[in-house]
Amino acid sequence: MKKNILVFTALLFCLITFEGMSQNKSKVIAHRGAWKNTGATENSIAALEHAIKLGCYGSEFDVHMSADSVLFVNHDHTIKGTDIEKSTAQELSQIKLGNGESLPTLEAYLKAGSKQKKTRLILEIKTSRISKEHSLALTRKCVEMVKALKVEKITDYIAFDFDVCLKVRALAPKAHVEYLNGDKTPAEIQAANLSGTDYHYSVYKKNENWIDELQNKKLAINVWTVNDKSTMQWFVDKKVDFITTNEPELLLELVK
């Protein structure tokens, strides 16, 4: 009887340990969607759909505001020679991506993402080249649209502008908000009541102790943009929460 109890206890311990290990695995975020190995255009709705199909934890995308306050998804401030912030929605709606899609609005992108619940929408609020006020107006409109489309539960926010992060926190106190620029310490992130950091991998390599500090403070650790296997493995071994990559297929294979 005692032997059976010992065997059962050992098996239970192994199961709990295994589950704990699986929960500590770094999660995969597709940078601008899954585009590099799929033929989709980055930041397109097709790239989002490929990230969802792959089973990525999240799909990152970038948002700008047009001259007439319509929100569009694109990485750069310009596309095909057109400045998004200085152009109207009508002008921007005529632009076609490489895969034939129209330049997506944030509304269309969020609606596509809302059809599922497993892949999170990692919304980067791009810093305006016009003014701080433009950045903050963009922030308010992003949060309003996320709420209006009822996708708060699957949407996280990231930004290079610290004031934008603070604005999101004020507008959406329960949202997951991470800072991108790499110049704030874990203590400063905690004091600002942000969810964590989303820094370039070189920042963590230079400040390796920040990883321990963030983990001790129970703050989220995201790292961008990691595309080679050795660097991926380094951060997986450090048990960071999220790794953002242009190679989600490779990282998914590594962490499975």
C-alpha cells in the first residue's frame, strides 16, 4: 500500500512539474503577422490570419492616424510614397498592398482578429511625426475602437512613447501595456503601473540583470525582434514571457 502511495505521489509530482514547465515556456508573437514564410504582406490581414492558423500566442501590428482621423495599419509612416498622417482616408483606401489587399484600417483588422479568441492582437501605437498631441489623439482613438468592437480581452498595447503607454493605462486600466523604447528600468516600469517591458534583445543582453528584476517584480518580459535560433534559445532559457519574431515557424518549433 505504501509503495503504491509513493508511486502515485511521484507521478503526481512529475505531472505538476511538467505543467509548471509548460506554463513557463516563452510564447510566440508574430512580428507584423506571419508574412515572411507565407507570402503574405507584412501587417496585412492575411498575415494576421496566417499567425492565427500557426497558433501564435499573438500577432503584432502597427497603427497610424490619417489627416482626417481614420486609423490605418502599416509599419512605416509612409507607404508607396504616401505619408499616412498627411493623407485622407479616401486617398489611403486606394493603396494596394503587395498581396492585393487594400491598406487595412484598424477597424477591418480588429474585426478580422475578433473572429477567434486564441491569438492576441498586439497593437503598437506608432509615435507621430507631427506632434505629441497627434500621438495621444491616436492613442485615445485606438482604445475607443478596441472597446467599441469588444476586443479588449484579446488586445494588448505597446508603444515607444512612454506618455502613450501612460495614456493607455489611464483610458484602459485593465489592459496589458508594455513599453518599447528600452530606456526605463524595471523599477520605473513598476512605478508607472505598466504591465512590463517589450525591449530589443540587445537591451536585455546589455542589462541581463533586468530580466531577473522584472521576473521578481512579476512584470512581463517581451523581446523583439529575434530571428535567429541561437538568440531565440538564449531567451527561451531565460524563461522570458514573450518573444516577437519574423520567424514564428522556427520559434514555435523551438518551444513546442
